Amino acid sequence: MAAVAKTEDQELFAFVCTSNYIAVADAIGLPKDKLGACVDSSTISHYCLDCTKFLNYQPLEDRNITTDGHSLKAIGIGDVCIELPNGSKRTPVLLKNAVYAPSMAFTLISVSQLDEADCSVTFQKGMCNIRNPKGLTMATIPRANGLYRILNSNKANCSECANIAVGKMSISEVHRKLGHISHSAIRHAISTGQITGIDLDMDSKPEFCEPCVKAKSARQPFPKKSDTRATKYGERVHLDLWGPVSVKSLNGNYYVAAHTDDHTCENRLYLQPMKSDTIKSYKRDEALIETQSGNQINFSCSDRVGEFLSKEMIDHQDAKGTHRKLTVHDSPPQNGVSECGMCTRAEFARALLIPSGLPRFLWEEAMKHVEWIKERSPHSALDGKTPYEMKHKKKPHLSGIHEFGVAAYVKDLKAGKLDACAQLGQFVGYDSESKAYCIYWLTKRTISIERNVVFNDGDVTTDATAVIPGEMSEGEKEKII
């Protein structure tokens, strides 16, 4: 409904749909000097009931404003200085040409007048945001009792007002006022009487809180167990590259490319002298899977690093129809199968080298032996079965297994009639291509494949007086893997 109060220069209109706010003010039950102001989208002029806030005040004569069937007096006009809440601060603003109407229940801030002043007003999720012409926030006003209401800032009564429940408050309003504690904690504290003086609207829903997101952002947890396991050998392969190692291996390698089959949890290691050889290792593994099982790699899972995203790798996988499953940046646990496996492999390799006293350039042999053992050990992802059983359909037989680095006496087929028939070496694993042992010769700094071997399982240390010929790799004496 329209209401008119004329001056010589303009007409003042107030549009009020259902109420003059007096009934609302009575329901809130606060003294009139504490009711404050409201943002109103239905009036085209600002209205103020407090004459002390006017600047350059001009009286009006015989001006009546009709709102909701009631007649109110428009006594004067002028500029009103008020403060709008803006987070923890308050922004002073000047309401131009505000009408002095002492019978009004609230000071009304006209959205129409704000728009004419090139200010923007948005109402969203229980908050009214007012921005100045430059786009800077002037005020953030919460909704309470259905109104976007601003309390009077009376410094003399601050301590008193802090203990007064000002109508019902939404859960989000209480959340902001209590320092952004959790919504569930607020509901519990108020419902159990741990906090009094707050009349919480229990039907209100939590709203999106941007400060909480910015201040409390945390890493999302990763699932402890995958629910998308492969159903056949080679269908899904997890890739990881480890290195460079500080010591070059006996075969001249610095890197280990680990490929883990998702179905059997079998690990295949490919030793590389350079990082760029990763694509060669991938093609070798791909050929092995296709030849031995007749299957193709459907999914390649890896982290988002250069060697797995090289142009040659991408072009090759695209040509084969292989889908890439990549981790998000800075999220190695997302590729937990490879990351955890590589960490465990390195720890076990160190655990083999340290007590054996063998030189660190034998890290390659130690890792191969670790993988041989892991393939024959129960795996939690396989319900206690071993990768060996999953692949070969039979249980591993470990009778006569020997400790890494144990003394090994190898028959010398070239020995004379009066010479010793066996030479002392050290066991460093099982050969993958024959039923034989890998023996390291300390004085020769070489590894040979032997069958006629007698082990002394009580001797697993290197002779401290032995001299290792040849130049050691840089850092070999001081660094570990």
C-alpha cells in the first residue's frame, strides 16, 4: 500500500505489504531504544524514529504517512548517521533525505535508496550483504525473527546487552557469535542448559560458512581399502619409481620401477640406470603380461609426475587403449599400493644390508630378495593368501630358505688335487631364471649364479679384513640407501 508525504521538491512513498512493524517489535519484547534498524525492500525512502541522529534537519508540516491502514506523522526530513555491522567492525554511513517518523517501530533502510546510490544489496542464506559502489563490503546483516535487523550500538550498555537474549537466533547466527564452534556443539550446549540466555531457533538449518572453510580446511581422508579390485591378472597395474639412490648398484643402476598387479598383489621390479628408462620398463612389463596371461593393461595407476606423463608414455598408452588413473597433486596416499610398497621395500632392503655387512652397492640384490620374500608372504588385501598362490594356484614351499648375506661355500670345479674344493662367498638371493643361488664374491666384487653350494647359516657377517678392489661409488662409504 502506498503512503504519501509531500515536500516542495518531491513525494515520499512508503510501501508496506502486511505490517507497520509495530506488532513485530512488540513480539520481540525489547525497549524501543534497542530495536535498531531494519533493511526494507518495500519502502522507497529511509525512515528514522530518533531525532537525535538527524543532521541538517528540516521540519515538515501536515505530512501523514499511511501504512497498513494506520496513519503515521512525518515530522521532518534530513540526513541520518548510523553504523552498520561489518564483521567485527562497524561501518558509519549517512542515510540521505531520511524521513523523521517517531511512530515507526524501526529505523528503515530503503533498498531502493541504496540502489540509487549505486550500492548493491544481496540476500542469501540468512545474510544481507551491502557493498559500496567500488564493490567493497559495507555491511553484513544477519536475519533474525524474519528481519534483517541491526541492533543499536549503545556503548554504555554493551555489558548489559551481552547477557540479553534478543529474540530467536538462527543456528548460523549463533555459530558466528560463538567464534565458529561446531553447530552440533551449539545445539547440545543450549538444549542441555550448558549455555543460557540464547533463544535458538531449533528449526533453523546450518548455512555455508566461508570463514570456517578457509580457516579449518583439512585433507580429506583416503579409504584404507579399495573397493575396485581387479578381477584378473594385469587388468590394473600400479606404477611407482624410486630413486635416485645415492650409491650406484653393481649393475650400474640408480632407479627402481615397481609395477604391482592389483589382482594378485605381485610386484615386478625393473632396475634402471636413468629416469628416462621408465617407458622401457613399462613396455617390458606390458609385454610380459600380454605374453604370460593373454591380458592387457586396462588401467595404469600412478602419481602425477613427469616420467609417467611423458609424451611417449601417453602416446603409447593411448594407442593401447589403456586408461590412466592419476593421483591428485600432493596426495601420494591416493596411490597407496605403490607408495607404501616402495617404502616397505626400501626399509627391508636396509634391514638386510646392515646386519650382513655387505657393501651398499648391493642394494639392488637386497631389493630383489625382499620382493622374492614378499611374494611368498601373506597379504592382508588377499585375505591372508600370498601373491605366489594367487598367481601359480599353489602354496609356496620354503624349506631350506637361507638368510641374506649368509656364508656360502661354492664348489670349485677348477681346484687342484690338493687345493680347497670350495670357495667362500655370500648368499645374496635366488636366481629368477634358474634353480640356483646368487653368490657375491667379496674379493672379485662380482656376482655369479651357482648350484653346488653349502651354507653356514650361523655366519652372516663379512670378514672385516677383506679388501674390496676397485674404486667405490661416490658416497658409498658414508651414505645409505
